[in-house]
Amino acid sequence: MDVDRTGEIGVEMTIRGTQPVDDTGGTLTVMMTPPADGYVRDKLRLTLTIKDDDPNTPTCVGRTTATITSVTPGITPHNTEVPAQSTVDFDLGGREGAVHFDVAVRPETGCSMRLAQARGTLHND
């Protein structure tokens, strides 16, 4: 197996937008910066961690959802609804270069949440 061509590669994910997101909801942008190795992978595993803005209040993590929408053409699924702590695989459709997602965070009434981390891993299987 040619690990240089087929192995998993961590990629930088940048989160932009106004945080925290209150119970009116809000959309953040998550951008993937492609790796410098020049090799293309078929899929992106995106792991989101949405946390309570104030850790001293009762947690709302279990009552918060998000919809991830691919803004970059050709990425599937185009959109998917996920819980606050989730991992989703996206098929990149042979795309090289940066990939852009909108993440619409929907906390429950009275909750204020923060997209604390977005981790990306490129892979082939």
C-alpha cells in the first residue's frame, strides 16, 4: 500500500463567523485548506465540536443541532443535519483545493453555543 498516496491526512479547518450563537441560531463558515502534499483524497471526514458558551451553566449540547451545507459544488452529501458532537464523511467528487461549508447552529431556547472545533481528515475509504 502506498501510504503517501492513500493514507489519512489531517487538514487545517478554519472557523469564521460571529460566536457565540444564541437561540435565534446562526451560520458559521468552515473552510478546509488543502494539504501541501499534492495528493488527492476521495473523502473528507469532518468532526464538529459544539460546546456551551458558558461552561458554568447547565449544558445544552444534547439539545443543539447543526446543518452542514457544502457551498463548494460537487461535494456530497450537499447538506446534512447533525447533533452538536458529530462526524460526517463527505465525498469530494475528485475535487482538489479548498472546500467551503456553512454550519447553521441551532441551540435550544435559552442556550448560547460555540463551534469550538472543526477537525478535518482526508482519506480514501
